Amino acid sequence: MERLYEDVWGNFPGVVGIGDTSVAFFQTDDPDVPLPAGLPVHHLAFRVDGSNFMAAQETLRQKGIEFEFQEHKIVHSIYFYDPDGHLIELTTYDLSDFNNDRLGL
């Protein structure tokens, strides 16, 4: 694996990867951020393609699960909590697959 996107985001988040697979690290030392099960991470992020990014939003809406959309320069992300209280991020780099109208923004 190699370091990715350091030129865009610096050291936060730390992203490493190879090919189409990457892992993003979101360390926190903020005492106000709950750390489920004592994990020393803020949240987990999963990369999805543009179609699955849109499908995930629709599924979350249908299930009544609240989520937050954020634009991060070169990616779009949604954030929500799993049933165990872990913060989950779904992120896509496929920005050309859709526009803001399709995001419902």
C-alpha cells in the first residue's frame, strides 16, 4: 500500500491504498468524541462507486436512518451510525457519475 491524497488533505485523514482499494484513518484525541468499545478511531470509511453511493442514500431514507452528506473536495461522503453506535462513512470518488441535483441537495 502507498500513501494517497496527502497533497489534497495533508495528514488528516491518513489514506493508504493500492489499486481501487484504500483505507482511511480518522484518529481522534477529542475527549467529546465517543469511542465505541474503546476503539481509538473516530469512524470507519468505505469507498463505493457512484451508483452504490446513490443506492445507499435511498436505502437509508427508506429505513428511516438519518445521515449527513458532506463534500470533501475530491470525494462526496455520507455519515450515519450503525446499530452499535459506530460512525460509518460511505464515500465516492466518482463525482462525474452524478450532479448535486441527483444528490438531493
